[in-house]
Amino acid sequence: MNISAAEGQQVGAWVMLVALALVGIALVVLFVAALVSVVRSDNYRAGGKAVWILLVLAFPFLGPVVWFVWGKDSTFQ
């Protein structure tokens, strides 16, 4: 099978597009899961939840990661 350079670039572009779409979907799922987890958390009262929600909204990638690593199981209220 002989693929020309233009066809190879087009295939590469499609692969990159699909990869970016999957990463985007994963980030949206992480973001929504963090928001739902904050709202449903029993470890925080309304003020603590509000701070975490603001952090997740202000930092859409880092906020959810920090929530799941440190905030979720914290007992600070």
C-alpha cells in the first residue's frame, strides 16, 4: 500500500483530532465529577463546599485534581 505524504498528513490530523477530543471529554468528566463530589461531600459544611466549588471553577484542571487528592477525604470543615 502506497500512501502519499498528503494522505499521511490527513490521517495524522484525524488521529490528533480524535486524541484531543478524548482528552477534552476526560477533562469535562473530571470537572463534573469533582463538582458533584464536592456537593455530595459530608466532610464540609456550606462554607467549605463553596470554597472548593470556587477552586474547581477557577482552576478547571488543577482544582479537581487537588480535590480528589487532598480535599475529598479531609476532615477540615
